[in-house]
Amino acid sequence: MRKHAMIFAAMVAFAGTLTAPAQARTVVPAISAKPVTNDSMPERVLNFPEGVRASADVTYSTIVGYRPITLDLYRPRTKGPHPLVIYVHGGGWMIGNTRELGAFTNLPAVFAGLSAKGYVVASLEYRLGGEAPFPAAVNDVRTAIRFLKANAGRYGVDTRRVAIWGASAGAQLASLAALDCGHPPSGEDKSNPGESDCVQAAVTWYGLFDFSNAPQSAASRAKDIYLDCKNSVCDPRTVTAASPVTYVDAKDPPMLLIHGTQDKTVSMAQSQALADKLKAAKVPVTLELIPGAAHGWTGVDEAATRAASLRALDLTFRFLDAQLRPTR
């Protein structure tokens, strides 16, 4: 026993000589008077060329029972205020994120390039159809618009110059937010009620705007989940309420609609029909059809996909400049 005790004492002493030089500083935790629910992790900021700074995963909405809903924010070097462009991703209301769009391999760099031109750019997450059906996602988009306007001073935003841009399912959400706005906050998040959710311009890429004319396709199951249909039978009131064409009137903002002529996922007839309705209401609208392009600007080969993608991007940036920076 005595021998074992001596060995143990020697081991403790030896361990002490190893750990003593590496002793960590004592950290004194800061304690609040009540439970803290906010994210205390320091903001993650990334630097892009030309002085553009991007803040990743900024929480704009916290709803009990759901994950925090976030956005990525890109800001130019100069203080501002700058016009704001809000991007809403696609993915059939079931998948997708703030950093993917069609065949673009580095979407954050695209947004940073737009920001370098003098824009604040926000790319949104929202609740997907499997998390909560319509109107949860569009309510999230409206919440984001109000959040960004409420924080205009902090982010350098000119609240009088705001555009929204969406692709595919994001085009449906973006156009719905643009065409049906000016209401008090609805849904679970009623934050920033003093801010308007209206925008001054909208861009859509290969969007679906009338669910009553949506053909059965591989995307039909996603649509049924999004609209909370039962056995593919959808409530006509939901179909109408979720269709942007329902809300067209003379007060709508200028719109740019872009679609590929070979889109088999969402027919270009959807964009044509919305453009016709906007024209009838005397709303400024431009419809651009890209020959040979399918959904996501996919072409017959890589060169065709690249050409269609860059064409859509150039049209979008030119439209945003014309609407939000007309004097430049």
C-alpha cells in the first residue's frame, strides 16, 4: 500500500509539472438579470474586393417553434444611404438557401459585385413548405423588408429605393410581396409594425404566378406541400391567395420578368400572362425571353448555360440601375 501511495504521489507531482505552464486564464462569465435568448456569437463578417463587407447569417426573425430565420447582408465601402436589393432564393418552396442560384458557382461573389456598384444586398432565408405552408414564407419575406428598413441607419439603406428579386419559387414570393403590400404585419412575427413592406421595383426569373394554371409536373408535390393541399386537392381560396396575378393593379411597382423559352419546369406562359396583366393595368413592365434556355438558364451545353445566365444577370443589373439609380 505504501509503495502504491508513493507511486501515485509521484504521478500527481509529474502531472503538475506538465499542466502548470499551460494554465488558462480565469474567465469571469457575464450574467444578465434575466435569461438571455439572443445569439451572442460575434458577427461573422467576410471581406470581398472593392471594400464590400458581407455579414453572414444575420437573424431577422425569431418565431417560437421555428429555427431563427436569417439573411446574408452585403454592404459597399461607402457609408450611404444606398439603394437596397433583396434576393429571394428558389428551390420549389422545399429546398435552397441564400447562396445558390441556378448554375452560378459563387453566388456570394455575384452579390458582392452588385454591392460594389453601390447597393446594399440582402439574400434571405425563409420557412420552407415542409416547415410551414403558405403564407409563412411570404410573411417572412415581408418581415425581412420591414427589418431592413427599421435598421436602415445601421446598414446604410435608403428606404425609398428598395427592389426585390427572386428566382423560381423565390420569384413567386418576391412578386407576391411586391404586388400585395401595405398591410399591417401578419403571421407570427409582427415586428417593426411602423415600417412599410412595399418596394419600388421587382425582378423575377422563371417564376410561377398563377397556381390555377400550373401544370402537373415533377414540382407538383412540392406545390401541394407549399399550398397545404390534401391528396392533391387544393383549397381554391389558397390557390387564389398565393397567386401573384390576383393582386395586379395600377399601384404596382415596375417589374422585369425574365424567362427561358425552353423551360419545362415552369412554362414561359406564366411570365407572359403576368406581363399582359401588368400592361393592362398600365404598370411599367418588361418581359425578356431568353431563347433556348430552360429552368435555371440551363442550355444545350455549358457555353449556352453561361451565356443565358450572364444575359439574365446583365438585364437584371441594368433594370436595377434604371429604377433605383436613375441619375447615374
